[in-house]
Amino acid sequence: MKKHRNVLIVDDEVDFLSSMRRALRKEPYRVLTAESGKAALRIMEEQDVDLVVSDYMMPEINGLTLIKRIQRDYPHILTIMLTALAELDIAMQAINEAGVYKFILKPVEINSFRITLRRALESLDLMAEKAALQQKIKTRDAILQELERKHPGITKVDRDDGCYVLSLD
């Protein structure tokens, strides 16, 4: 996991935010909290946030609107939606329209929640590793193309059915 990951939890219930800060205080990431969508957007302007967990039902900006805005303005941030409402259409919208990583029903079971957050952050690490490996491949392909341009046929290798090299000209 990247050294300093930041998880932002957004919920208009102050007691819920307080309990999340307490429950997650020993986790290997920093927990930030916001009591509204507007406060969350201000935090994201000022700090590097990796994962946002947002409640759906909030005044001013609901969680779906917030997450859509995050995906538009901060596409590198992974998002999770929380809700006390077990409405399938909200979940489908969150997943299909806003690219939510996961949809979690309240009340939150804390051990399961911890695992979900860790997996989400591990997913970010894997995506970063994939991007780095893809960049290495592009760089090496460019080198091979340049070698082939300078020395035509240098990258051609003939193999037999057993994958043995037949000739290197």
C-alpha cells in the first residue's frame, strides 16, 4: 500500500463520523471526515484523497451527486457509497452512472467495513502498478521499434514447434 493514503468519509451524521474515526484510528491510512458534500469538495481541493466513502442521504448535495462530481473532477479517486436505504435503483445508479467501487448498507459492520476499505486501497495500488508496468512496456516497445528501424530484421526470431530458436541472423 502507498505510504500515506487518505480516506475521506462523508456523512451528515456527526456521531457516525466520530465512531468511524474511533473505529479506524489504528488502520494504515489517515481518516478524514466531512459533514457535507460541500465540505468534502473543499477537503479534496486542499488534500490528496485516495478513497471517498459517502452517505447517500445528505442535505444540499446527495451522495450520488457528490460521487458523480468526484468521478468527473478527480477520476483517480475510488468511491464507496453508504446508505440506510435498500433501494436497488439507487445502487444501480451509483454503480452505472458514478462508477462506485462498492455500495454498502447501513448500519455498517465495522470489521467488514475495514476489510472493504483495505481492499479498495489495495485495488488502487494494483491499478498504479498496472499503469507503471504498461509504461515500461511502451518504453521497451519504442526501443525495439527504434532498433528494428536502424537494423531491419534484428527483432525477428524463428522458432520450431518446440520453441527452439532456429536461426539468429
